[in-house]
Amino acid sequence: MKAIPLPAELFTLNRERVVKKLVPRSLAVLNANDIMPTNADGSMGHLQNADLFHLTGIHQEETMLLLAPDAFDPNQREILFIRQPNEHLAIWEGHKLTKEQATAISGIKNVKWLSDFQGIFRQLMCELENLYLNDNEHQRADATVETRDRRFIRDCQRNFPLHRVRRLAPIMHELRAVKSAHEINAIQAACHLTGQGFRRVLKFVKPGVNETEVEAEFAHEFIRHKGQFAYPPIIASGANNNILHYNQNDQVCKKGDLLLLDVAAGLGNYMSDLTRTIPVSGKFSRRQKQVYNAVLRIFRAQVAALVPGKTTKDLRQECEEITAKECVDLGLLKPAQLKKQTPDNPAVRPFFMHGVSHPIGLDVHDVTYNHFKIAPGWVLTVEPAIYIKEEGFGVRIENTVVVTENGQLDLMADIPIEADEIEDLMNRR
């Protein structure tokens, strides 16, 4: 991820919010993500730990943040630890942050080299009582690979068994859910870049192009503006529309088929999420447009339903009810089937089987818990769909939306969404 400058005041404010949540006589420690290996001597690019970035703005590997608001020495109440630059690193890996540069980015005045961490950490642990440690508590996370945070947790439990260890993740989930104006602007920039990619693809798609070529068009637009794919792109033509996480992206787009594009940009660590379903030939069939417009009506109803006080489970239940009615009108369900359905087995499930909304920010599926209630400042996706396997196509529409005290702000409102508009733009090429 290429860095996009953000003001240090954003990270300073984020740290102040966290510190207010800590119990007295506490310290908290956050670690950067590892650089993961591939095969032989290969490695993946570095993807910073989102919680650490949220509090520091630092992209660099092996970085550590220590917060100890009740430390006796005021200089030790927030300390950033970074790798010490040297000639070898400069030759083989390039520039590493100086202390002055790290302060300018993060707003943290006390920056130390990583080699100083153990001595300072032990001193503060002897002085304080409670230790907040971080872990990936996303409800669908795969914890198979041990992280840098997990190794640190294990070391702390072995070396300081009498301290009270507390979970930092619930605090981070609560605070990261509500985005500041700076963060919303960063997400908006990613949404704008996504729109540029989509418009480029509308001019490119026609019968005979390969899904791979469509992916390349998005990549060209994103990368040349310092962005990247926010998640593995889904470029699904024909029957592939019905595969929720299709990522093969290597089939020929055929005349008469629909092309489902679940593709969006990440820019400067903040993500966007978009889905559009377009006609490969530049014109929807009568049936395809019927389904598309049904999903568009559901989409608009769900955007309006994004109000404070609801949970994402509430949104899904509401969406299932609206989708079921549209499926009756489309001849996919009969009214009698709706009367026989149960909460655990809604009649619409064969045609709509996933959630309709998830938080988004530093992560595409941003951290949250199911019981959290939506509040002003949340940024969520709205992504209804109708999949008709028997007819060989599906339609999904998705935008990234901010919840405000006075309604909803669709960050993708300027990206083509009406069926007629999509047809018009495709046929101008």
C-alpha cells in the first residue's frame, strides 16, 4: 500500500480516544504486522496492522507503539519504537524513517529505536499493573498463522505472569467504527478512484473480451493513481455471477451475458467497496433489466434503512423481507412460500444468501461485533442481490455509504448505477 499523507492530528486524536478507555495504571502495546513469507526466499509486500496505523499513521515494518498514560515519567506516556536506519538497510531495502520523520507523521514526540524497547517496557511493567494487548478478534478471522501480536502475548504471559492482561481489541473495534472527517475524506478518495476504474471498464467491455483483461483495466487505473485493489477482484461473467467469491477471472465474456464486477480501490490504507452488474453486449435483456431494477429498488430501500440504533443483523432481516416481495413479483417465489417460511429458513434464501451490509474503513470488512449498534460516523456497504442459478445469471449492486445524524451520505453517488445510464455509457464507445 502506497502512503497517502494524512494529518498527524488524526492519529493524535485517535490515541487520545484510546487512552480514555484504559483503566488506571495501565499500559498498552501494539505491534506491526509481519512481512509474510511465500516460497524459497520470497516474501509478500508489507501490509501494516490496521490498529497500529489507526494510532500512528506509520507504514514501516517492526514498528511498536507503547501507551502508558499513568507512567511516572511524562516522557514515557506514549513512545513509538521504529527500526534504526543503517547503510545496509538503505542499500537493500531503501529508506527507513528517521525519528524526526516518524514524529511528523504520528505526532508522537518520543520516538525510540526498536532496540530500546525491552528495557523501557520492563521498567514500565514494574511500575504499572494492567497490560492491554492486541489481537485480531474479527469474528471471521483465521488464526492459523501466528502473528507478531500473538508472539508478544505469549512472551508477556511468560515473563509477567502476575499482571492483569486485558483485551485491547474491543476498545479498538468500538473506536474504529466511528470515522472522523479525515477518515471519511480518505474513504471518499478511494471511492472516487473506484469510479474512475468503473467508467474505464464501461468503455472497454464487449463480447469476446476476457475477464482477465477487464481486471487489467481496473488495475491500470488504480495503480497509476497510487491505489491498489482493496480486495481480490471479482470479475464474473455469465453463470459465474452466482458464485459469491468468484476469483478465477479468466473466462471469455459472451454476448447476452451479464458481467458482475465486485471491484474497488484501496488508497492510502483506506478501502472502498463497489459492485455493479453490466451487460456484456451493452444492453440488458428484458428479463435482466427486470431483475436489475428490482435489486436497485432494494438497494435504495436499504440505503434509507441505514439509521443509528440498528445492527447489521437488523439490516439483513429487513433486506430479506424486501427481497422476498421482489422475488414474488419476478415469479421466483409464490406468496404461499412466504407464509411457510421461518426466521431461520427464509423463503428468499436460495436467491439471496449473504449479508447486506458490513463496516468498511482501514479493512474492507472493518472490525466490529454483531451486537454493536450503528451510530453516526459509521461507514458501511449496502449490497443487495438476487441470484437466479436456474436462469444462469445474478445481479448484485453495492455502494459505500456514511451514516450521519441527518441521514445517509452515499460516497459513490456519482458512479453510474441506473440501467439506462450504464447502457448509454457502454454504447458511446
